Amino acid sequence: YEIDAEGCLTFINRRGRALLGITETAQVRPHLSDILEGEDLDRALQRLRRMIAGETPLDGMEFTARLAGGRRIPVMCFATPIMRAGEIVGERGVVIDLTEVKRTQERLAGSERRYRSLVDAMGDGLVTIDLHGNLTFVNQALADMVERDLDDLVGQNMCDLLDDENAAIVSDRLGARAGGAPSGSYEITVRLESGARATLLITATALRDEHGEAIGSLGVVKNITEQRAREEQLRLTNARLQLMNQLTQRLNAGDSIEEIIATGVDGLRDILRLDEAFVLMRGADGTAHDLLSLTHASTAPEQRTPRNQALLRRMEGMTVMLDAASPLAQVYEPPEDLEVRGVEAAAEAVSRLRLVGRSSLSAGLAAGVRANDIGYIFTTPLVRGERAIGSLSLARQGDVPLTDDEKDVVRTFAEQLAIILDRACAEQELVRLNQFLQGIIDSVAIWFTVVDENGELVIWNRAAEEISGYSRAELGGADDLMQRLYPDDALRDEVYDHVARTQHDDADAEVFEAAIRRKDGSSRTVMWYLRRIGQHAPNSFGGLIVVGND
């Protein structure tokens, strides 16, 4: 076609005339306004004016052309100026029918929409990444997983969305994939917009061009946060049960309270992967119950620097005043948890501890918190009845709080530890009382022996040893003792008769006098007092208290 400076068609080829319905003999010259409408007409006239003014548009322009019968088709128009006698008098160009192109594009767009719909409906995330780590494609499922807008993700670098540790994992995997490594799976942790963290399992395979060269990576992403949470909950539960069994075994073995606390608290610290652990115990009722004694303090192996070890030595024997101004007041009155977040908040909290006789140590504790970057402390009470008998404090580097499941583990452990400590204290008190009673028994000048239901000598005091001449280690039991003290059968049977009479309901005690044969062969006359403390089988001892006066 050719157009003059007024926008009238001065030439059009056969195909153009057929489309526009113009016969070869027609005298009317169509104007651009007969073919184009609205904005398309304005753009076509503007290009014509620019062409007349000397500009040469290099790019084609797309229009919608109105054909004979009112049908409209998309066209692409490429034009150059018409020169006559050195003057631009119009434009000459070609028009390409885009109808089939548009139909193909629509089919492709529909196919792409269907593909996108399938990809978005697959549930798992889908991502493509180039060799530099830039996201070139992300489906809606993945955008939802990381709580980000789909349009904001495409074009971003994967490593910019991750912390240093997880970014290094992705970079290493991309490098391996580019180097020909086979497909594989790996896990990363992503911090979400809400502040929570999600664990993602990525199964990746290399993307290659037609020459087989790696151009990026395709990853299928599955959110396994809940699965890992369930696994972690199971791990914590099993570890706690194993730890409590270990503490019970130590208690039954007679270990000290200090050993039980150290085993339990250090075990819990390792289970939760924490850095520091401390136990303070309160004075008993009727004593200095407003004072807390540091019973245990420890750090994780990687934190045992010379500085920290020196600080732990300074803390040995530390006593803390418990009053309303203490940061621990809310832990004890009434018993409840205390959570401190942030390095400065933690340093300020420990600096407010009122240390008895060691005021200068408070500053050292605060300095230790800052030096070790302790940004989280969780303290829970050790409760028996309604009274807090102590507290357990756990700390870690950075402001990384315990999860709800981890807090539940700590609380449950604290409850069970308090029960074990209460039992251990009671058993230690019982041992002390037994030792006290044994001292009394050994100090009296009369024979005192206790025989159990199996005929074993449970108590054999010093006076019994002196009167008989036999040590407890030399005697096998009550029957062996009778053989030694009464070698005469008739006398021994008589003594057995006295023992048998103690088993009658109406005569549970017996008093008699009899001569015994000592170890050295000499004789002693002893006034015996026998009292039943339980039933026994015929011709056997059991449940008997024996008191003898020489």
C-alpha cells in the first residue's frame, strides 16, 4: 500500500483490495479513517505526520483493521517514507494479517493457564532457579508456604530470602547440580513473614539447554514443618522418659541430691540443645526460706571457655536473697514461669540478683551474659504441694525462645525432678535418723537385737557383741546364734519354747532368765525380754525384738 500526506490510500495491492472490498475500477480513494478507528486511527495519523516530518519509525505497529462487511482483524504494519524530488510525500508499507498468530497465542495462553492451574493445584511448591540463584518461576503453593506475594518472589535471589546457614546450603547444592551432580533432596529452614519458621524439603533436578549444559535447577518443595514438629515432640518425650528413668535409678542407688540434680539438669540441657543451666534451691520451712542456694551450674561443652569456667568457680556457694525486688520473685510467689528475651534484658535481670556477701559478682554475671550473647532465659519453679522449693533456669545464645513443646518438656521435667528431690530428701533424712538411732542403740549397755521374719539379724548392737563375744560378721542368723549360745540341746529347746510363746495373741512378750555360752567358752547369765513384732513359721525366728541384761 501507499498513503499520501492526507492519509488517503493511493495504491493498494490485490490482497488489500480484496480484504477491503475495493474493485480495481473504483474511483474513490479510501482514507485511513475508513479502515482504522479510535486510538488506532490517531496512532496511524501520528506516525504519518512523523514520517512526513522526516522521522523514520523502525518498529512495526499493531492495529485492528476494519474490513469489508465490518469484519475486524489484527494486523501488523511496517512502513517507510515515499520520496519524490527529494521531498517526503507519504508512506509505503506492508500489512501482515495476525489473525492466525493471535489464535496461536491464545491457544498458547490457554495452555499456559491450564498448566499454571495444574501447577498451582498440585499442593507442593514448584520453583526454577538459574545458576546465580535467581528465582525464575514460583507457583502459588510455594508463595503461600513462605507467606510472600507471588510477584515479589520472581526475580529475587534465593539466598536473599534465607539466613546465612540455609543460604550456604542452597548455594552448595546449586553448585553441585551445575557440576553434574545427580538429583537429590535436602532441607532448609525459612523464616516466614509472621516470624515463624518453616522446614522445607526440596527435591531438585538440573535444568539443561539443548546442548546439555546446566542452566539452572527445578525444585519440588514440600512443607514438612508439622512432620518435623511431630518427630521432635516424640524425640523430646522419649529423651525425657529416659532421663527420668536414669534419675530414678540414681535415686535407688543412693546417689546424693547434688549428683541427681547434675545428671538431670545437664541431661535436659543437652536434650534441648541449650547453652547454660542453673538450679537454685530454697531453704526449708522454719529456716531461711527467703534465701536461695546455687545447687548446680553448668554450660554446654562448647561454652566451657577459660573465662566461663572461672566465672562458674566464682559462683560456687552463691546465695541469693529472695524478696519482692528480685527478678525471681514471680517464680516463687506464687510459682510461675519467667521468660527473659534479649541480651540486654537478660544482663539487666541477672544484675538485679541480690547476692549475699558477693555484691561484686552481680556485675560479673551481667558481663558474662553479654560476652556469651545469652539472649534467652527460661526459668520454671520446682514445686512440691503449693510451695516452690527451688527453680530451674535454662539459657541459650541469641533470642531464640523455646517452642511450646519444649516448654512443656521443661515443666514436666521440673515437676518430676521436684518429686524425686522430695523423695531423696526424705530418704536422706531417714538415713540420718537411722544413723542417729543406731548410735543410741550402740551406746546402751544392754543387749539389743532385732530378728526379721527370715530369721536374719537386722540389728546387733555393741553390747550384744561384748556380752556374747561374737561380732555380727561371724554369725549366720538367729538359728546359728542359738547353736552357739546354747550348745546344750535341752536348754536350747527350752529357749525356743519361750520364743514360740511370744507368737500367741495373748502373750506377745516373754521374760525369762538363761545362761549363755560365750565365744571364749565362759558362761553368762542373761535376763531376756522377747517381744513379737510379726508372725513367723513354726521352728523359725521372725519379727522379734530381743533385749538382754547381763
